[in-house]
Amino acid sequence: MPATLFHNASIFTPLDAKAPLSGPRQGNVKNIPHGAMLVRDGVIAAVGDENEIFRLAADMRDAEVPETNNLGGGCVIPGFVDPHTHMCFARRRENEFRMRIAGADYLDILKAGGGILRSVKDVREASDEDLLRVTLENIQNACRSGTTSLEIKSGYGLNPADELSMLEIIAKAGALARIDVTATFMGAHAVPDEYKNKAEEYVDLVINEMLPAVAEQGIARYCDVFCEQGVFGREQCRRVLSSARDLGLGLKIHADEVHDLGGAKLAAEMRAVSAEHLLAADADGLLAMAAGGVLAVLLPATAYSLRKPYARGRDMINMNLPVALATDCNPGSCFCESMPFVFGLAVMNMGFTPEEALTASTLNAAYAVGDNARRGSLEPGKDADFLLLDGETPAAVAYHAGTNPVRRVYKRGRELVIDNPQPCMAAGGGHHAGGR
Ligand SMILES: [Zn+2]
């Protein structure tokens, strides 16, 4: 495959410093106004000023002379990485959304056998084909709005067979999708009905049966737990995470979403890669995370969907805590695949600068799923996963609200053809015309 020289672009990218970016560095985004990128075999070979990259290409031997691709002076950013989703599910829960906006509380819905347990029932009853189809549809929606790699958690099976089959579906979806998928095992997502009031016994099942099988099959990179009042307590989470760590899995925690159970501190203590949600985390917990190098993964679309106050993302950045953003896409508390929407909420409602939001949704997000060596910034050696935005700077993602600001999506240097027919335009009239 010949190399491709992408040129005539204003390139914006965070720069990888071999660790997630925190504090003032989180907002440090490099702009190359007349930029170009040389891509070989899907990997960035060089990136810089257009003149410099063209000179480099001119020195290449004939056989290597790259094709050129003119990006029309547009704004280019790394592809979005979504490090926290539950998008492997069987059915949507729109009815529950209607209950919720009419006043029902999230934990009330959970107690009434709705919420996560509804999705557990749906997943257990669904055929593999249906589960795969819905998962791929969700991935496609994410992709359309610029997500070029994402994480998906299990956690709607809640027994050994169904958890493993969810992880198999996630792997299958990852193999069929044109973007990268990281799997996380989340057997400790809820206590299933058959273990009602026997959470401790369910934790034993997770530790003794599910985790060893997951590790043996090598079908998850991370283990996640839901540390929350009425779900799993701190000590139960510690037990699951310790076992997962012993089996070589990376650790993640849904921490302090509704109540502060000390999940942030537990994440620091267990050296988890990330703690997620953190709406109720106290300052001590956040400082422990900062000291322990634990990423904060914030999910503002969930706060939006649940009409809750947002996590204190601005304070976290000021505390030198590296922050990433994710959709939390799931059929209950937040049905959203759009990283641009999350980016916009972070800027408008959490006080992020567009540059901080960019780092949070690309480089820091890549660290949150262990993908930082390949993705998250536009630098030599990384995959050429990038987006052409409809705008001049990354601020366009927040500025042009309610539309998809992503004009084109490139995965390893190849444009993903996303079915965006621009229905109000006559055939052949758009810039997508010409068989692209
Ligand atoms: Zn979640």
C-alpha cells in the first residue's frame, strides 16, 4: 500500500508525554496551521509543517512516493477515544427514561427491578445475533460522530455463562467493526435477582468462577466494579479488584457516582488505571487519585441525562488530576454514543477549555484504555486515526451545538464511509459525492 500525504490541514493535537496530561498541560494542544501528515501502512510516519513534509516526500524513492490527499484547509484532530461504554445490550429502555423524566429516582428504579436488571433480563433472553446487531449499531453511531476506538463493558449477564458470552459478542463486534474495541469485564455491575440480599455470595461467584474464566480466555483487558450504596460496598469491590489484579487484569472503578463510599480512595490504593463518574467524590479521594496517578474518567452526558449536577471537572484539572471524558453509553442512565456531545457538555457545563476537552477525549481517554502507545494523538508511530472537523478549531465541537461537527473520519489513514447521505442535498451535490 503506497504512503499517503495528507496536506492542507490545520492540525490540532495534544502531545504525548508518556503519561496522561494533567493540570496546565492538559490544555496544551499543539496547532500546526499549515500542516501535513505522511501516513504509511496506517501509521503516522511524519507530521509537521506542509513544506517540511513535502520536502520529506520529495526525497523518497520512486516506489515510495506517496499519494496526496488535500484536506481543503480544514481542522484536523485525533479520532475520539471513548473509554467507558456499556453499548453491548439487547434492548433500549425508553419507557424507563419516560418514568425517570416524570420524577422516578435512579436508585428507586433499580430497587423496583428496573434499571440494570431490566437489561440483564434482556441480554439473557436475547440471541447472540440480536446482541451483536445492536452492539454494532451502537458502534456505528459512535463512529459516525468521530469515535475511532472505544471500550465496552460486560455486566448485563451477571452469571458465568452470560458474562462470558457478552465478552465474546464484544470481541466479535470488535472484529467486525472498523474501529478498535477494548473489552472490560464487569461482572460486579449489579447483584442479579437470584442473589438478592446475598451480595457477598455473588461476589464469591464473580471471584471464583467468572474472573478465572475471563482471565483464562483472555477476553477482557480490564475488570470494573460498581462501588455504590445498594450495589457493592467498598470491601466487596476491593475483593473483586484484588482477584482481578492477581489474574493480570487492569482495574477500573465506577466510584462515588451517587454516594461517596470512598471509591476514589480505593482506586488510588488499588492502583486502578481510572475511577469513573466521581460526582460525589470528596477532595481527599481526588487528591489520593492525583497522587496515585489514577485517571478521572468523567461522564457528563450521564449527569445531563439524570439531571444531576456535573462532576467537578474544573477543580480536578486544577488539582492536577488527569481527566478523560467518555459517553457511558448505556440503555438506561445515558443513551448517548456521541463524544462531540460529551465534549460540548464538558466545555459548557464543567468549565473545560476546548483544548482541555480535546485532550480529555483523545489522549487521556486512550490512556484510560491502555491504548496510548497507538492512539490519542497525531504523532509519528501512532495510528493515523483522525477527524476532519466542520470548523476552524476544536472549539467548533462545542460551538456548533446539536449537529455532528465531524465531516470525515479516518481510521489508520483510510476514510470510513459512514452512511451520512445528507438527505436534504440533491444527489451528487455534496462534497461526499464521487463515490466516496
Ligand atoms: Zn458505567
